[in-house]
Amino acid sequence: MDKASFEIIGNVGTCELKDVKGGKKIAILSVATSERWKRDDGEWNEKTYWHRVAVFAPAKVQRIETMVQKGTRVRIVGQVRPGSYEDDKGQTKYVVEFVVGPPGDIEILARAKPKADLAA
């Protein structure tokens, strides 16, 4: 069996849980990765890339729901799938989707700092 897979190691920017048919949930994560390089003049440059990852596997969604928040460092392994959608103008847009199903994996590498207690 052939497959296209990915591994992303980065920090979660946003985490959205959505209810779908049959009482199930999916998690939509935005995960930041970056690269850093030294220019010819000796100065450092850094570029951040954002990746949208859809998680469908119920056990993994539950782990995300209880353990992941903005700033959590994660390692995500899943499948790359081509997709398309129609925009507001009726034009077809093509995208690459990062999807985590049952064979994929989500590993919490570092928890985000707890949010400050606003009541204190």
C-alpha cells in the first residue's frame, strides 16, 4: 500500500474542537514550525510556517481536548491528502490537508505554561 505521510514538530497556535455526525468530535489544530538561517552578512533570519491539521481518531481528539492548548509543543504524524473546496466566488481552490486518523500519532512534547488565574 502506498501512502503520503507527514511528521510535524511544532507549537500549537489554535485548537478548535468541532462536533460532527454521530456525536463524534474532530480537532483542528494550527501548528507552527520554523526554520532559521544565517545570511551572508552574518545576521540571522527566521521564517515561521503554519500548518492546519485535522484529527479524526476519537482517542487522539480526547487527548487533545484534555492536554493541548496554545503553546503546547507537539509531534504529529499522519497522512497528507489532496483536497478542494469552493470559495465565496464559486472558484475551486485546491489544498493539501494534513490528517490524523487511527494509524497516526500525536505526542505531547512539552505542555504550555498554565494560563494565569484571572481572579487572583
